[in-house]
Amino acid sequence: MRYKGFVRDCPNGMLTEAGFQKIYKQFFPQGDPSDFASFVFKVFDENKDGAIEFHEFIRALSITSRGNLDEKLHWAFKLYDLDNDGFITRDEMLSIVGSIYKMVGSTVKLPEEENTPEKRVDRIFRMMDKMRKMWKLGTVMQKVWRGEWWQSTNAFLFLQNNDAQLTLEEFKEGAKADPSIVHALSLYEGLSS
């Protein structure tokens, strides 16, 4: 959807959530994209006025299709962080992943270990928690190497942290280790044609 298409479909220059859902339905007719489209709409609508203006639309498409990896991951983090508190909880990720499964319907055959949103989210959190522990262990080992072993006690306690929430940095590190986590970004590229 380019400028002419945007103006044709949104003559007042504003794309409503219902209009955005209609666009997603064109790209995913076999499933129900309404929930996922609503989540994406909230991220596209930067000024939170209930409509996407053309500049917001283009900026989001630019990041998701042409942005560097860190920009894409930051954007994806905003999508998953539904309450905007700076953390992605298991429930938030389950909402997004569930909406993606609902959107693609039965068109994608998934392996047994990921055939439900719950299994997929559990795998992501296990993997990201493991990455967090490895990163913290590296930090601890650096302190021990430099003779700052007494400062590493808190880090060792943190290694046991299964807090079921991810910070932006944890999300980025985990997604870089498993790019399928942010694969959903490719779902937006079809909107720019």
C-alpha cells in the first residue's frame, strides 16, 4: 500500500483500526487476523489518537522492512509489551503468539513441540532464560577474572531468576540467538506492496 493506495482507502488521511483489520484480512483470508491486527495497530498508532496517519504507517513499515536488526527487535519488543511497562511477560507473549496462530490458521504445519501457542511461548521463555543465565555468567566470570569476586554474589543470585518476564535487552539477545522469535516482522512486509 503506497501513498495513492493509502489516500484511496483512507481519504481523510486516517486509517482506523477496523480499516487496518480489513487490510490484514486481505493478506490472511484463511485465518482470523483481527486480534493480531489490533496489536500491530496499537504500535503503528504512535500518538495514540485511535488512527494511523500516513507518516506513522510509513515509519512503521520502514522499520519492519528496511530497519536494521536492533530497530526491528525494538519495534517487535513494543509489539509484545502490551502494557508498555518495559517488560514482556509470559501472558503478553502468549497473547501475541496466540493471535499469530489464529491468523495463519491451519495453513502452517508446525512441529509437535510448537503446535500450540503455549508450547511455543514456553520454548521461547526457556531459551531466553538460558541466554540470560549465560550472559550473566559471562559477566560474573569477568568480575572473578578481574579480582572483583565479591561483587559477583548478586549476579550468581540473579542466575536463578526465572521471573517470567523479559527486558528489552533480554529479548534482543534471545531473538538474536533464535531469529524465529522476530520472524513475525515479515508479516508486515506484504502491507507495503
